[in-house]
Amino acid sequence: MAATALSGCLLVVMPHVVLAASTDVGTAPEAAIATVTATELAQAVSSDPSFRFDIPAQKLTSALVEYSRITGIDVVIDGDLSSNHVTPAFKGEMTANQALDSLLNGTGLTWQALDSHTVSIVTVHVDQSLSPVVTAPVTITSYAGRGVGVDADPETVYETPGGLSVVTRDDMQKVPGREARDIFGQVAGVDISNDARDPGLTVNVRGQQEMGRVNVNIDGARQNYNQTTHGTTSRVYVDPALLANVTIDKTNMNQSGGAGTSAGIVTLRTLNTDDILDFGEDWGGKVNLSHGTNNYNFAGDASVAARVSPKLDIAAAMSRKTIGNYRAGSRNPELFTLSSGKEYTTENSRPEYTFSRHTSGLLKANIQLTDDQELHLGYVGSTVDYAKTSDVTNLYTDFNETQTHTLTAKHNWNPDSELIDLNTNLYWTRTKNHQNRPARYNSSGRVTTDSFSTDYTLDTAGADIANSSDWYLGNLAGGSSSIRFNYGTEFFQDKAKTDSSTGGEGGAGEDYQLEGSTPGGKRDVYGGFLKTTYDWDEMFQVYGGLRYDRYQLDGNAYWCDTAHPCTSGGVSYDVNLSDQKVSPSFGASVTPFDGIQFFANYRKNMRAPTIAEAMIKGEHIGDVGIPFYANGNLQSEESETKEIGVNFKFDDVLQKHDRFRAKFTYYRTKIDNYVTLGYVPEPTTNVSCIPSPCTPSYIGRTITTNQAAAMVNLTDPVYINGSEFDLNYDADMYYLGGTLTLNDVDLKGNYNPFVLNTAYDEYANYQLDEVKPANLFNLTGPIYGNGGTLYGIYAPPKRKITLDGGLRLFDQNLILGMRATFVEPQDNFGSSNISTVVGKYFSYRFFDFYSSYKINDHVAVRLAVNNFLDEAYVQGSGGTYAAAPGRTGILTLSGNF
């Protein structure tokens, strides 16, 4: 096998036969194979500057793919080449021909020329009675700049024995989105829970979201920001214009980034030099300019990079986007219904959906310290001004300015040893949101709730270090055998701070209410992992691993009730939480036939509570009278995930050079101690007896139970079952693919409502119901502690289907395509008895059209029409329900220099 690399990224390789007959060795090199002389070949292969190689011991076919990626030289391989050829590891700077000689050393193979940029690897079969013959070669061609399948997934997706998805930059640019949420629309098993008005991301992976269940990071730096409001709490702010690709790992938590995480690791990798420059360029850049309808006013980005020297390259990018109040769709106007039964449509829901102004940039430097050490430095930052409502009726608008800063420093040491490939990562990220909540007025113009100016800040600093060690064990039963160890450790610390002040217009509300609902505090999380993988001949693989996780969370809180009001400081309540756990994982995969891989995985994980979960305090904004209680007894979540699946990878299925790729996965997750918001009783009740004392028949007795809210652990396990299908067929001129995601989420359960370490009144969680005759009452309850008094649990769609197909015409310079999405909602499990917010959105479907035309090597134009049929629908299950944008056309001009 072989591949051509244009951008320094691992490219897709596909085999196809170009010569079919054997040729006598005396004439083959000149007549059948060679099209240039040996001198010309030597010049073509060796005249290039030296390359830096680092190719471990592996199958020869795989090593040649790596060789081609580094040098950009196409390689043709003998069609009878044994799959058991294993190359020794080699490393260092050398010319292309020196590297090829090293790869072929001891294999009995040699290389010849097909043309000035292609070499042929041939093997000579010697028969005592015949002249040697050269077997006709098989060419492995890379399809540079275009991945396999409709989603342009790299080949690793269909070679990985577990849940893995990749979104490339081409995917993101194909159908420009209004917000970052749109880049996940075609990914199986992934959903975004917040709506289009919010530029932040709340990523749901296989039914789990928020509070660290999913580690969403930018270039390896965790983005842990939380802000309590109606709807989702955790948000990540990133500009898609700066992204090179997105990787969603749903299976492997035995890696850096797995500490305190239970559902998956989502890595948002931003642009770097190799993403901006084409192969062989020393400097250059790319520009994209977009304008559209439906108040898609402007989006533009520019990126530049330079290879200053063989030891240093730099990259920079800037982006700006302005979008205004969009219009919702006009067809099928039903949007959602609340637990009260009231339905909302585009007619009785607010038609304006606010604005967003987003400015972002990055700066990267890559330094070759020595032959075996690299240093990568990066900064990514953004400022986004946006307005959105914080209530389900869309009546009140809050104005936000969110700034993010992320610094990373990565070091790689990869000496000439199979035992060391050491990666170290240091990072710091800050997310700060300045929110202005205007005063709220009633119909007579009187201020009912004061205005607020609030700064929410979260700093996260962390470090991780990981190494991999490989041993080639030799041949076993006719196949190569190897073992790999991956191990490392990590640490991160969250520091949260909230400062709020009132505007003084009068009305209800105090600054402590906002400072308590998104509390300050500090949390330390530690982790370590070890994973051992045994591989036999790339046909059978088995692994086992362990994770160790620990966290520490300390802070000072307080609680309030009718006897101890928050305005007087309440009652002091210290929170000191810590936990540690060792979690096992293991799995296996088998490839009984070329192109089919079966796999099964099992893992356990511990998810540490966040500052927002453990330290919430104060009371609901606006003097509603519902206090929030910190939970000093909150336990860590413990999850168990079982997964089985199969990968399919076939070429030349219906016609030459076509490609079929598919992945099917079924998983079942059980979560103990699931953490969510629930209603709880206050410790003190209002009790009176007429006459006094109270009698057993409760004659004349009145009990008023007072309501509060707190983060609680469910005493019943949460079960999430799901299936993911990802199918893609690509025949160059046309392609068709899609995904199917099925989720069955059981988020109901009971919980202990007595979260405070204090004495409760005897009937704090009970009520009295009157029975005849008058003045006689029965004690009933309990009120809180069941699934009917949970609040704020949101589930991904029960069923989501995506389809994508298109044509590539005029030497693939013109692309015409359509996407379709069909969504059936899951019940948003939460309070069906008390809440006025939790509800259910209606099923919906929408269609997108996209096209692009490559005018020349430097200029291209793209046209996309999102929501082509102008459907009205609510995106995701976020708690505040806003209609998605209606039909939006976007025209983009792209250039590179």
C-alpha cells in the first residue's frame, strides 16, 4: 500500500490494479514498468531535501503509507507482496531514497520507477528452470483533500474497535452553520442540547451531557465552564471557522482527558500550519467570506502560516461573524408543549430570536527542539456578544459578552526507542461572561425585578503526561505479534468566581441570588491510566486497562428557610467532598475476513461532582422564595458501559474504485448515583394546632411544607440503551450516506430529599389532606423524593436519522448535494407535577442544500440553503425552547494564496 500526502495529515489509501500481466524480468523494467531512466529516477527521489522520519516497526504496507505521507511520493506495490513483511523501526533525517532503501532492507524487494513522482516496489520470484519474473504491481492511490464517505471520515473511524466519530474541516465548510452546534448535526450518537440563539455548546454523547460527563476540550485544554440558568448549564465557546477537525471518542477513557469523565472525549482541534499550507509551500494563507439571508449578515475568516525554517513554523488566524434576529420557519408551526399541557407555536411564541457578534483568533508556533523533541505553543481566544432569553416564554432578554482565552504548551519526545513516545501537555483556559439583565416591568410600567450586572468566571489549569511503549514479539503461528502499553497521569483544577450587583431600580432580587446559584469555589481532579494491548497479525486484538481517579472539593456555603432567611445570612454550611476509585476496562476485536471487524468493550468510570453541583446556595432570582441548598453528602457518579459493534470497509463493491464504509454499535450504560436537580423540603415547617396541643386525629392542624431545590443523587440506577449506525458509499462521481441513532433513556428515579446536615421538622416532607367530616385531616406524603419532583433532566432524541447524498461533476470541480434530518424526541424527564419549564418538543424534519464550484486552484465558491423547506421546529432539549432559524441561504467565496 502507499499514499500521497498533500497537507501532512494521514490520508486515505485505496488499492486499484493498473497492470495485469506478468513480465519477463529482462524487459519489464524498460518496457512494462519504467517510464523514466534510472538516473532520472534517482534525481526525482533523491533531489528533494531531507525529510524527518519516525516510523516504528510495523507491517511493510503500513510503513509505506507512512513513507508516502512524509515524502509525497506515490508508491506501487507488488501484487503478491506478503502481508507478513515487517520493517524495523528507523528514525532520523534522510533523503527519500535513503528512507526507502531502509524500509526495504532485508525484504528481498527493490524499487523502480513508474514516473517522476511514483516508484514501484517489486519482488522477484526465482524458478530454477525459468528466468525470474516481476509480478505486476498494484497501485495504492490517496484521494487527497477528500475523505472517504459522505462525512469525510478518516479511515481510522472504520478501523477503530469502538465508538469514534470525526468531523473534518470540509464537513464544517460544506454547509455553513449559524452557530457551532451545527457542526455536530450529522454525527451518530451526538446531540447538542442548547438552541441556535446560544453560541455556546452543550454536547450530549450517548445520552449524557454537562458537568464533566463529556470532556469537551480545545486543543487538549478542558472547557469546564458552568452557569446556572433555565436550560443547560455547561457551555463551551468556540468558533467553527478556527477548527481543523473534531474528534468524538465514545469508548476509550484510558487516555489523557479521561479523568472525571464518563461519556466521552470531544476534542476541538484548531488550525495549525499543516492545515493552512499545502504540501511543499513555505508560506501562504486561506480566506473565506460569507453573506446570507435571514440576517446572516457576514462571516469571514483569514488564516496564514509560514515555515520560517526547518526548525520553526508559525500560524495565525482571525475570524468575524455577525448575525441578527433571525426568522423562524413558516411550515408546521407547532414547537413544543409544557407539562401543563399548553402548546406553543411560532404564532404565540416570540418571533425575534436575538443577535450574535463573534470575533476570534489564534496564534500557533511549532518548534523542532532537537531531532527527537518538538514543542507546540498555542493561543486561542474569542469574544462573543449575544442576547437571548432565559425563560421558556421568551419574554425577557439577557445581554452577554463572553470572553475565552486558552493557552497550551505541548512537548513530544520520541527518541530512537520503541519504549518512549512521551507527550506532555500544559494548559490554562479562562471563560468569563459579563451578563446584563435589564429590569423587568409589569403592564403598568412598575419595576418588578431589579436589573443585574454579573460577571461569571471560571479558570481551569491542568497538565497531563502520557507515554506509549511498543514491543514487536516476532512471528507467532504465521503472524506478527506485538504488545503496546499506554500509560499516563493528569491533573486539573477549576476555580470559579461570580460577582453580581443590582442596578437599584427597585423591585425584587438581590445580588447574592446570582452569586449563589452559580457559586464560587475550587475543585481538584487527579487521574492516571494504564492500558495494555496485544495484537496478532492485525486480525486479533485484546486489551485491558485500569483508571485511577480522585477529586477534592471544598467550600463554604449556607442554607436558608423561613426561620433563617437568606437576607440575614442563613445558616453556615461547610462542604468538604472527596472520593477516589479504580475503574477497570477491557475489550477485544477480531477481523475474520478482510473488511470486517467485530469488537466488544467494557468499562467503568467515576464522574466527580462539579463546583456548581456541590456548592449551589442562596435562592432563586427575583425573590421567588425557593432557596438552593448545597449538598455536603453528594456522591460521585459511577457508570458502567458495555458496547458491541462491527466495522465494514470494502472497496470495488459495485464498480472499480468505489468505497463502502459502515460502523454499527450497540451500547448499554448503567449510572449509579446520578446527579440532577430536584425539589427538596426546607427543614422548618409552619405548624399550628387548634386547639393546642395537636391531637392524633390532626383536628384543626395546619402544616405548610416549604419548598427548596438541590442537587441530589438518584437512588435508582439510570439506564441508557442506544444503537448507532453510520453508512457511507462513495463512487467518486456520486456518494450517499447517513446515520441512524436510537436512544432509550430512563432518567426517572427516587432520591433522598433531606440534603442538609441539620434537624428537620417531623413533617417537613409531608402534607395534610382534608377529609369529611370537617376539621379532620389525613397525613399524606412524602411530597419530595420521587421522579415527579425532579427538575432539569434533558434527554437526546429518541430517534434521529440523517441522510446525505450528492454528485461530483466536471472532474469533481462541481459538487451538488442534499442533506435531510428527521428527529423524534424523547420525553424530557423531570418534574411533571410542579415545573412550568420542563416540556416536550414536537417531532421535526428539515432539509439542507449545498453546492460548491472550484473555479481554479486558488478560488472556489459555495452556496448552501439551510432548512430548505422552511420548517418550524425546536432544536434540542434545552429547557428554554426557541424556534430554529427558518430558510437561510449562504454564499461563500473561498481563496488561497
